[in-house]
Amino acid sequence: MTHTTYLGDSEATVSISGKRRTAINPIFALVTKLFHIGGTYPFHETLEIVKENGKWKVCGSPLSLHQNV
């Protein structure tokens, strides 16, 4: 789910919420069930974006979305 809040013509915040799964090869689906290693984890992140030269750009550290995966 996403929610965008515009702070002006060139600034906004985007809130992203969802669930992520541990990446594992689908061939090992039975193994993940047996050892409980294919869990689903909720996440919530807020990104600050700015408009420069007609394009929206993300500020801060958007790569924090992939931590602990």
C-alpha cells in the first residue's frame, strides 16, 4: 500500500507498507516449510522525494527497504 502526501509543487513524502518474503529458490519450497525459513515480514517505510528538472527523485536511504531480507 502506498500513500503520497504533497508538501508543495516540488516536495512530497511517500509512505509504503506491505509484506516481504524471504527470497529462496521455489524448488526448495518443501524445505522452507519444514524448517520455517520462508517467513513473511511486514514493513513500513516513508520516503522523501523532490522534483528536480521535471523528474521526481528519492532523497535519503531508500535501500533500507531491502535490509534483513
